[in-house]
Amino acid sequence: MNQAALVPGAIALWAMTTPLLGLSPLLAFADTANHWAQACITELNRRGFVTGYPDGSFRPENPVTRAEATVLMLDAFREVPVQRSPLLFRDVPTTYWAHSAIQQAYAKGFFSGYPGQVFRPSQPIPRVQALAILVRDGEPTPWPLARYYDDADQIPTYAQRAIALATRKTYVVNAPQRRQLRPNQATTRGEMAAFLCRALNIAEIPPQYLAGIVTEPYRVISLPGQLNSPPLFNSNSPELVRTDGILLSTFPKTDRAVPEAHLDYAFEGQFGLFSHHIARAETATDASPPLYQGILVHNPGQTAVTLEIQAAVSYVSNPEAPFIVLPDRTLDPEGKVFSGPGDRASSALLRGLRQPQFPATLIIPPGEGRMLLNQPIAIAAAPASNGRSTLMRFSSDGPVYLADLALRSNQPPSLARWQQLLQTSGLAQPRDAQPTPLDPPRHPTVFSRVAGVSQGDRWVSLVADQTGRNLLTLPAVGQALAYPIGTLHLITLSTNQIQSAPMLRRYPDTAFFAHSNYGLEYDLTLPLHNATDAKRRVAIALESPLKDEGGRDRLLFSDPQDPQIFFRGTVKLEYEAEGESQTRYVHLVQRRGQRGEALLELSLEPQEVRSVRVKLIYPPDATPPQVLTVRTLE
């Protein structure tokens, strides 16, 4: 038993070491039935995270001390690594019940003491401190707190960054008034439970109490269809490349100097390629010589292989695709609207473009290799970064191996030099963060970046009612349907549908799935049906709601608008209008939690059926979730 359970008023927690179904029955707390956090408290108890008092109460309005909060954090976030040496606080003797927990919590970076090497373990923890321990890291972006909280002027200077991060992560729960932070009030047991539920992605908090969030009614439906089977060479780790080496190799391990750098996977037939990597220079010395990226294809067989390059594009941020400010919605018939290399590459691939430097057909003699790409990621003046995004689609009449390589050079390296590096080198550095095992879920969760072969390069779907009629009945006037796109573990919008492509091969320190499906094409057909006897007008949109697993009858959006961009990309629409086939390309820029403007509005006569085809390449640097929505306007 956790020692905190012996202390009056303490929150007792245990790590989830057994499946959830194996936990003891729920404890029905006598005093939470009418409490706003009742569902959250019940769920934490079900998971073995919180217990109550011997009299069957939870006492949700009791304050939580700093010592009790240390126990809570340690048991809820056991995966957090030690960051510094423990510290012996003057007011925490070794005989104190939470002495060990306080030392560990300090070492893991959850807590810091007060001046004079004191901890004040019995002090009720203020709400700003309780939130701060949940957001130990994150972007130090300035945040207009007064837009979110009427009492923002009461937030201590030391806590403003932490509250900004907690707000961005939607950890802040304010009941009964969501604009009242009450930053310096003591945190109650019910509030601490609520903060923990938000940090653990437990969607049991009434959304009206979540700071910076508005709820909109939608019917959320799993996206029909599935991934196809062609493999995708998926190279995105390490994203930042600082050394020469192998980014991704599917060559055989045999006779290689570093066998573990090769995944031994041969491509044949239809397959695709996605690659995105960044070079960075802090000084002029770092920028010279420039980092070259080489993509090598090799024919291991006894006869020549014909490789058809059906589409192929590659762009660097500077000078080809700089990040610029763009409108939220722009018609883009010519493919001239983009911000960043991933945005430009996905838009170009959506149009089936093959740049001139890529031949339509490549004949590879037996036992030989050829370069698909041999281009720099150059930096003109330090300090600066530059990134390259590459997308390709192939068909091969024989097996081939691929490798993505990095090498600093003052001129384009020769094929022989690339082959030498492939033979002798290990993986490029630095490596990205190790992924967190996904079964069972752990918190915090690190999805990490992808390096390997994923299964599938297209999601083809007929988006229709589940009636067998292959029609999509329009919702009632004022109502909307939402189909999630790009869902992954822990981010499914309550559908429990994980669209992330499985990995056929991967390096052990990279992602378990192709989270976000960068470079994957969504091809969705909507056979819209006006089943009423009145004319109806319908809007098709792409939107970027907040992460939420609280129900399929709603979506959550930011209010006020979050500045962080979650989607830059182009959507293609094909439809009938005025008796003729129409094609429309719409470029979108959407921020986290942003409602989307209509991509297309159509009027349907009574009982009319009109088909709309929606296509997009999920763009690199986008962040899920997104939803495709169908709303009946009138």
C-alpha cells in the first residue's frame, strides 16, 4: 500500500500494473454524486489512481498539500526519467512520510523548493503550482492570458509561462466559471483529480469547465474504408540531421559494417516514398560544407529492372518553399499557394506532378544502383535551419532496395561515394526520442518519428450511410456529420478508429506506427442524398478540432483562437455543377481547434443525389486530428 494512503486527506495512487479489467470494483464515493468532477474521480478510482477515506467519502473540496501532490505525480507519471540529483530539504526530515517521494519528485523535475532549501510539504498547493507540475516542458511561446482569464492579472510572474502551456494543452479546469482561474487559491482534491484527468487524456470533465474551449454539436462517425496495401518508404527520423550516415536503409544486413542500420526489405510493384529531414547551422562553420541528401535505389537481381516514376517532387524550405503567412482559405488552381516544403510537396503530388529532374522511367541493370535524389539541404547564412520534403510514387517490375542517406560535401557526391557510405556507415545522428509503448497506454506518451517501411499509401473510401444503399443522407438543417482523418492512438475523437499505418519494418528507437500518415493520400467519395421533399444547401469542410475522447456527439474548438498552426495543405474537390464536371483546389491554413470555412457549398433538389470526391495528401508538418464535415445549412 502507498504510504500516502495512511495519511489523512492524502491522495493515494498506484501505477497501472494490471489490465484495467483486472482492477478491483469501483468505490462509490458517498459525497461525489453531485460534484462536477464526479465522473473523473470515478474513472481515476477505477484505474486505481485515487482512493477515499475509510468512511466511504472522497471529500472533493478538501485541499491538497504539496507533499500529497508529489505522491500523485510520481504514481501517475512513472515513466518520466530522472533529470537531476535528489535534494535534501531542510523541512523534510528523513522520518517524514513523504520524504522519499519528495526527493524523487524533485529529481524528476516535477517540483522545486522555495529559497533557503525548504519545500513546505504541508502547505496547500496553489492552483498555479498544481498546473505547473503537469507542464514541465514545452514551447515558451508568449500567450495572451487575459484573453482566457478575467483574473489573469493575479497570476504570479513565475507561473505565467506554465499557465500558458497548461492552457495550450487544455489542462486548465475552472468550475464553475471557466474564465475564473483563481490562480492563488488552494487546489482541492476534486480539482487535482480534474487536472490529472486532462493530463492523462481521460475525457471525463464537462467541457464547459475547460478553459479556452467551446463545444459544438456534431455526429462523429468513423471514416469508412481502409488503407491499401502498397508499402511506403517512410523516412522522417532523425528529423534534424547533424552527422553523416544512414537515414533509412531497406538493404540486406549481410556484409554491412553496421547490420542494424539496414531493414532488409525489397520493394516490388506499386510503392511510395516519403522523406522529410532538416539541417541546422548555429555558426558559419556548421553550414559548410552543406548537408547533401541522397536516395539510392538498387537492383539485387540477375535481370534489369524497370522502375516507373509515376510522380515525384522534392523541395527545400529555402529558397523553394519558405514558410510564409497565408489566408485561412485560398482557391489555388495553379498550385502556387504553399507555405513550407511539406505543404508544397503534398500539393504537387496531389496534382500528379513529376519534376523534370526525375525521369519517367529508370532502367536499373542487374546488381547495380542508381540515384533517385542527390540534392543539398543548404544553409545560406547561420544561424538558420533548412528542411527538405520529398514524395514519390513508383511501379517496379522487379525487386529493388532503397536507402536514404546524409553526407556533408562541397559538391554532389558520386554514386560510388554514396554506396561507400551505405556500406560502412551507421545511422545518422542525433536520434529522436524513444517511443513510448502503446499497449497499455502510458503517460506521458512519446509517439516519436517514423523510420521504416509502412503499409499503405492511400485510404480510399465511399463515405455512405450504413444502410447498404451507397448514399450519404444529408443531416437535418443546422446539423453536421464529421469523419475523422489521421486518427492515431489516444487521438480518435471517440471513434476508437486508429488510421495510422502499421510498420512492416522499423528501427527499434523509432515510431511503432506511421502516426499522422504523412504523405498518404485520402481519396473520399461522398454520394450526397437529399432525402427530403425540400431543397437543401450543404457545405463540405475540413476542420481541425481539439483532441477529445469524450463522446461522438460533439467536437471541441478553441475559443479564443489558438495561434498554433495544425494544418497547411491543399484539398482537391471533384463534383458536378450546372451539368458539367468541376475540379477545385483549395489551400487551407488551420490552427489548433479551428472551425473550417466551407471548401464547397452545393444546393440539392428534393431527392437529388450528387457525388463529391474529396482528395488530399496528408501534409508533412500537419498535426492531427482533422475532420471532414458535412453540414446542412438550409
